Amino acid sequence: MKSQYPLAVLALAACGALATFAAEAKKAPPIDPATLPPPKRVVIPKLKATLTIDGELNEPVWAKAATLGPFRLHDNSREGREPTIVRAWYDDTALYLGWTCTDSDIQATFTARDSKFWEEEVAEFFITPKDLGRYFELQWSPLGGTFDAIITNQLDERGVSKKFDGDWSYTAKTMKSAVKVKGTVGNAKDKDEFWQVEVMIPFADLGVPAPKPRDVWRANCYRFNRGNDLPVELLAWSPPILPGFHQPTRFGYFEFGP
């Protein structure tokens, strides 16, 4: 069964941080998208490796991957209080992501697939091979939870999102991911170090063949970082600046290398 979630339900009403951001955005003067800095761009190398998806990120191939970072606040005002780095590469069958999220207070309880992980701490990846109005949303939590959906987004004449719907019935059937945590999840009394996510996203799960060298897709990486008695940080590799994460014209450019 296909489930549809309008903008206010899927991301804003469901997440207090995003709702607050949207409310503040309404008070501020409208942002002219034409005045914003261009989205980030990265060349994703094509590599060959035998990989074990275990969250370790210790295979030599990860040292050759592209590095996405530093992550900045959603409005691009500053870097996050704790570093976030994503490494990326691809081969003939899949795209590979390696997340390292420095985190002194790792907070998570959800584990069921398609939980509202954004209400806790989460790493998020949005990607589209073609149409900015239709893209994949994938998420991974510190406890190994996974979220996958297809988003349909209605954009106005300026390219700003007016409304989006999420199909949560979509499943990335052959995607693999694993998490490694250095710390104690859910215990604010001790000091944690980081959590890592290692991901393999087969192109078949995105419904497209492998990209050719010099192909350009649109994608963005996000993180919700929380801490005891600290405000939630909405972080992005390519800061949207416009309200909400679902601003596909602000996605970065993934150029696939030879």
C-alpha cells in the first residue's frame, strides 16, 4: 500500500526541529534562490575492491574515496559542533558511502525499518539520477535502523519546494548497511566518540543502470545531531539554506569519474 505524507506531516510536524526552522523562516524575508551560492560538487571515483559491509571502513579502498565535508548547519551559518565526514565511491554495480559522525552523546532508540529516525539521531542521503521532482530518501541510525522511501516533490517556478509526498512502501531490497559505534548509545552520563555507517546502494535498487563516467546525478547528505541539553543541529553537506531538507535544487552534484 502506498502511503503519502504531505510536507507538514512527513518532515515538519514530525520533527520539532524542522517545524521550528519552518516557523522562523516564515518570519524572515523570503529567500531569493537566485542569490544563493551554488550547491556543492564532487567527483565520485570508480574503484574496485572486495568489501565487507561491517561498519569498520578499514579497507584500503576508503582512503581512495571522495570526501564530502565539512558539514554545515542547514542555513550555512557555520560548521556543526562535531565533525561529519562522508566518503563515497562506486563500481559497476553500486554506490558506496562511508559515514563517520563524531558524537559525544549518541542518542537513539528506534530500530524498526522506516521509523521516524529524524526524531533522534540519523544520517540521511537523498539522491536522484534524473528528475529533481522524484528522488530516493535513505536513512541509517546509530542502532542500525534503516529508512527508505521515494519522494515526489512539487517545485514552484523558482525551484523551491511547495509540497512533497513520500512513498514509504518502497524498499531498497538489496541495499546493505552496517553501523559501528564507539560509545554507549542512549547514555548521556558518559562521553561517546563516534558512530560510523558503511553502506552499499546497488544501482538496481534505484531502478537505473550504473552511471557512465562524466554522468552527473543530484544528491545530498544530511545529519541530525543531538546532545544532552544542547540544541539539535540540522547539518548538510550542501546546505539547503531554503526551509527544510527537501529542496532538491539545492542538492549537490555527484559527477561520476572514470
